[in-house]
Amino acid sequence: MSEFDRIDRRILDTLQADGRISNADLAERVGLSASACLRRVRELEKSGVIERYVMLIDQARIGRPTNVFVEISLQSQAVEALDAFEAAVAKSPEVMECYLMAGDADYLLRVTTAGAEDYERVHRELLARLPGVARVRTIFALRTICKRTAFKMV
């Protein structure tokens, strides 16, 4: 589903802002009947445009205010090495995001911690033990300037 009309865009914008909105309220906002709106939403879900519905948590309020960006270089770029690393990272709760990169590092991770001392634990107990790691480069974020969860559709 690569083409979206005005109604699809409005549905997506509204659901990104409030994933708990009732179908009746959503239909009213986008100018459709409830049944037509539900059909559209189900089609967006079925096509994978709507991947899932989630709740966002304030990471500082749960004791993980620090964002740490970690560049990882592996000893080998063989498929087996990449697969082993990715499987281990996917099981690590401190790793919030992981990207395979082009450039100097093989992977870029976003790790959340309670602070520098907690990151030291994560580095020692997790990152240094990941399979195939040759180099770890750590960058601490001082403050979040912009953090989006929604794509602008309209």
C-alpha cells in the first residue's frame, strides 16, 4: 500500500497521536461512517502500514534517563558473525534500538541506562560479551532535543 488518499493520511495522523481513540471518534474526525472507517483501518493493518499499537513510557520516570549511543565494530562481517551478534542484541533489554550501518562501525545501538555507572555495568556485562565484538565506541547524549514517534502524513 504505497498510495494514500487524504482520508488514509488523516486516519494515520490521528492514530499516531492517539492510538486509543475509539473507532466512532476516529470516523467523526476523518469524515467517514464508523463502518467505512473501520474498513480503512483494517486495510492499513492488513497491509502492514499500521505495524502495531504501543504505549510510550517516559524513560526518565522509570529510572533510565540516559541515552547512550554505541558504535560496534565486529571482527568479521561473515553472515554467521552478523547473525550471532544480532540474535544476542535482540535479547538485551537495555538495547532499545540497533541498526546495521554502512561506514566505520558495523552497528549503531541506542542503549538506555540509569547513568554513567549503570552504563559501565552494561558495557562490562553485555556489550563486551557480545559475539564477535572487535571495538566499542560510546557516545553519551547530554539532552534530547527532538524525539519523534509519528510520521507526518497530511
